[in-house]
Amino acid sequence: MAPDRMALTDGGMETVLLFHEGFDLPCFASFPLLADEHGRAAVRRYFEPFLEIAQERGLPFVLDTATWRANPDWGTQLGYDRKRLAQVNHHAVAFARELAEHRGGVTINGVVGPRGDGYVVGERMSSDEAAEYHAWQIGALGDAGVERITALTLTYPEEAIGIVRAAAAAGVPVVVSFTVETDGRLPDGTSVAQALEQVDRATSGAAEFFMINCAHPTHIAAGLDDAPALARVGGLRANASTLSHAQLDEAEQLDEGEPVALARDNATLHDMLPSIRLLGGCCGTDHRHVAEIIAAWDNPVTG
């Protein structure tokens, strides 16, 4: 089923802040920047061009909170106890609301990240363990008034199942997004279609839709077929670089790719993923890439 209306979201916030703004981001966490005006100003500068693009093109905008690493395990590594981490999640929602003030068509989206690394499966939770673990942050974001929860860069289905269950229990709409390797499969080896089927089966289809993020469009395409489950993919947030996750982890310079080329490659997914309703970017992308991505989506270059 085709989406009623396309929406826009942002790009690779952490890579922009790290490589363009020169911030040190321990554990790749952006939320500590909201603790002072210097950091808040940088995050504001990052989001403003995306909001302007959405406004200029008359598109709804999904505004993410800076909370991808604001869960208990990563918080502990960064020196935040539960009380302070709850404040972080609440403040991130308040900051997003401030950014959205006087702008129409903005959804405040509470971002949840994986318990472990976003590229490597590592210690694997059961779906029940994942629900119990993520319920804390989802509860904090829900209490702060987010309109949606989105879990980004998940590497295996059981964690996604737990997040969907926790969000459903909290009464908050939820989207879950998997990342894929260069072969188009999740880091645990599951195909995208199999992962979507597994999550929907275990949660009675409770997720609003699914996304794929943090992979180049050519890597995403490698794992797509004509499986009916792919109609549940409603969002894409592609990396600028064609490098693998392992190569990106070792890179000392930002690979921004080329915005027009990335948009062209992204648009080739149009017919394979007919239900896309949200477009943005991920690592290495900024507002230039996302502007090209949205412009190219309905006008793919063929031949």
C-alpha cells in the first residue's frame, strides 16, 4: 500500500557533530551536548536546515531526540545513574519541542538505540529480556510526551520484538529500524524479510512500520526480494559511504560520499520498497544529502 504522504527526517547527527563541529563524542553519544549552551547551539544548527527543507517543500518532519545512547548500559559507561539519565531523556524531549516551536507538521520522536553496539550483535537478549531492558527508557520518553518511539540500528529480531512490546505496553506508537551489512542481511545473518516477519508474528503487527538505516542503498538492495513482508518497510535512512560497518569503525576521516549519487542510488529502491513514507539519512549525511534524497525519490534515474 502506497503511503498517504511522505515525511522527512534528519541525517547523521553524530557524524556531523564529530567531524564537522569537532565535538568529542564518547560512546558516539550526542545527548551530553544538551547539558550546556555550546552543545545545544551545535545541535540546533544541525537540525535547523532540515526543518527549513521540510517547511519549504511542505513536508511533515519527524524530529528525533538526541537519546540513541541514553539507555542504562550506555549511560553507566558515560557516568550517568538512572536518576540523571531520566533527566537526560526528559530534557532531550523538551529540547526537541523547543526546536519544533512555531513549526507545523512536526512529530516529536523519541529515539531508542540498541543495548549493545549498533554494528555488532554481541550479547544477545531474548525478546522478554529486551522488553524489560528497554521499557525503562521508553517509559521515560513516554512520560516526557513523545508522539512516537523509533528504535534505530538494531542488529537482530529479538531486540526489536522486545522494544515493540515495551512501547505497546506504554501506549506509545513505535517504529523499529534494522541495519544491514554489505550483503543486505542483518548483522546476525537474518534477512530483512525474515526479521520483519518474525517481529510482526511475535507482536501481532504492533509496529507502525519498519525502517532500514545505517547502510548504503546498494547494501540495502542486495538483501531485498519480492517478499510480501517488505511492504512493511516504511522508512529509509541511508549511509553516505559504501564502506562496510567494520571499515567505518576504523575510519579516521568522514566519508561523505556525493549527495547526488547517494540520492540516485537511494531512489533505485523505490520500486522494491513501495510503502516508504519517511526519508532521511544516517552516518556521513547532512541536510545536503537529505535534500537530494527527497528530490530524487519520485524521479529515479534509470538506464
